[in-house]
Amino acid sequence: MNTNTKTPLWSLSFIFITVANALLFMIFEMLLPTLPLFVVDIGGSSFDVGLVTGLFMVSAILIRPFAGILLQLMDKKYLLIIGILINALATGAYYVSSDVTILFIIRLIHGAGFGLASTYFATIAAEIVPKERRGEGIGYFGVGETIAISVGPMIGIMILEWFDFQQLFIGGMSVLLLAILSVVMVKRPKVDASSDVAKMKVKLFDKRVLAPSLLVLLLGIAASGIMSFLSLYAVEKGFNHVGLFFFLIAAASFLVRLISGRLFDLHGPTIILIPGAILSIIGFGFLYFAQHDWMFYIAAIFYGFGFGAIFPAIQTWCINLVEEGESEYAMASFFNFFDLGIGSGSLIFGSLAISMSYGFIYVVAIFVYLLFLIMYILIMINKRRTKKVAS
């Protein structure tokens, strides 16, 4: 009898939850470059465009601390379905917005739905994958997000080029309804309910995962330079095929996650985070010094390897730091700090672009990753000291 056989990872439930999560993020990313155009189309200003992003993120951040307490009212799977349904209805409702005030209200509701759905998706995935293969499983789970982040903006722009806003919003709603059907097919393992008392608390963040959450804050700040300003930088430098840049990020992220999750399970976060940060620094360096398209694409590959390895590693690290059944707190902190990083990074880099240049953004991003490395090393040193004192 072979006692070394691995516990199966690719169950039908894991496939369904991964696909549904990817669809959620695809529609979210599809709206990023297109909603600003819709705001202007209904008479909004540049300031209103900024509010559309800001209100969504604030709403998502504020709802996540309640993810645990809501479990007292309803099963996690049904709460996830409600979260996706809110996303679907809000996406379809954008088209009936007659002015920006109504759009802001819908955006707040949409943000709340996204905050809940993104939290419950990650926690259900963590329950489905075998505990001893959690790093590997969360890595694969995140591949769908990465691909969606890369192709979503392109799909949104293509729909507007071929059709109009009505098809964009109705199409997005239809895809999210398909995501709900996928979640319905998911079967969750039985989870010990002994932590119900703990779930009665409302936490903005969980101090148990503060260290990795601070790291993901820095990750979000650096990532905002790619998400918000890459297209404008490409125009400034005369690079072509921005879509290929994002595709290469997705491809590199997919490839690195084939091995990074297993390495995390065997050796912990250090073997992933330090090389991942170095690869990202190399990517931003190529991006800043790029004078030809091939350098532009090499930057995407290095950044994809780095970000693709780090993001699921920190996500898994957070889940491993809390008790079984309390992963909602870990994921709420994780996503809130990441979203806060993206939001604050966009503001900081936007100001730098005005006063300096778009290229200078990526110089600052390099220093953000250097700070990431320093912070992680200090966290590990403090952890070792604490262990010595305890022993």
C-alpha cells in the first residue's frame, strides 16, 4: 500500500469555485476601464470618475469586517451566492443610471457585494483544498483571478468597440449569474462550529495576520502602478500591444503557480516572498529602462513571476495563522489591506505622474519592493527571537 499518495486537489467543487471566482474578477476588471467612459457619457466630471473607484473600494473595505458575524445568520455558501447576486444586479443596474448620484449609490452597493463575495470565495476555497496542500491549492485558485485581471479590461473595451454600454452591463450581469450556478454546484466539507463565539466579533483587521497584511499593503501599492498607469505609460513611451503585456503577466503568473504553491507547503513563505520580490524589482527595472517593445514584454514576464508567486503565498500565510473556521477574518484583513494599497498607491502615483513622469512611478515601485524585503526580513527576525524567548 502506498502511503505517500497525495490527497486529491482537483475535485469538482474546487473547479467550480475557481471558475466562479475567476468570473467575478473578470467582470470587476472589465468595468475598470469602461465605467469612467460611462461616467463621462452621463455627464460626470473627472472628479466623479475618481469617486466611482473610491466609493467602491471604501464600501468593500467597510463590509468585510462583518463577514464573520454574518455567518451567524446564514450558511457561508448562501452568503457567497448573495454577494455574487448583488454584483450581478448592480452591474446590470449601471445602465439605468440617469445621473452620477444614482451611479454612486449603485457603486456603493456593488462594492459591498464584491467585498463579501471576494472574502467568502477565498475562505470556501481554503476549506475545499486539503490542508496539507493549501499553498498549492490557493495558488491554483488564484490563477483564475490573474487571468481574469489580465483579459477583463480587454474584453470590456472590445465590447464597447463592437456594441454599447447596454451590452456591456447586461453581458456582465449574465456572466455573474453563470458564476452563481457554478457556486450552487459546490459541496463544502463539514466545518467545526466551535468557533461560532469568535465569529460574533466585528473586526476591521485581525492582529494575528497583521504582519502579512502589511506586506500585502505594499504589494497593492506597487501593483497600482501597473493597474492604473501602465496604459498611459505605454502611450508615453510609444509601446504597442498593451494587451500582450497583461497577457504575459497572466501567463507568467500561471506558470510560477505550478511550483510556488508546493514550495510554500514544503518550506514556508520565505522561499517564495524573497525571490518573488527580487523578480518584481527586476520587472520594474526593465519597465523603467525599456526603450523597445521586447524590453517592455520582458518586464511583464518578470513582474508576472514575482507577483504571481507572492500574492497567493501571503494569502495562504494569512489563512494558516488563524484557527480553522476563522479564515473570514484573515481574508477580510488580507483584501482590505490590498485594496487600501491599490487605492493609496493610485493617489500617490497619480500625483507623482503629474509632477514627474509615468516612468518615475516604477522607480518608486522598486523602492516599495525594497521596503517589502526589509519588512519581511524584520518580521522573520522578530519571529525567531520570539521563539527563542518562548523556549
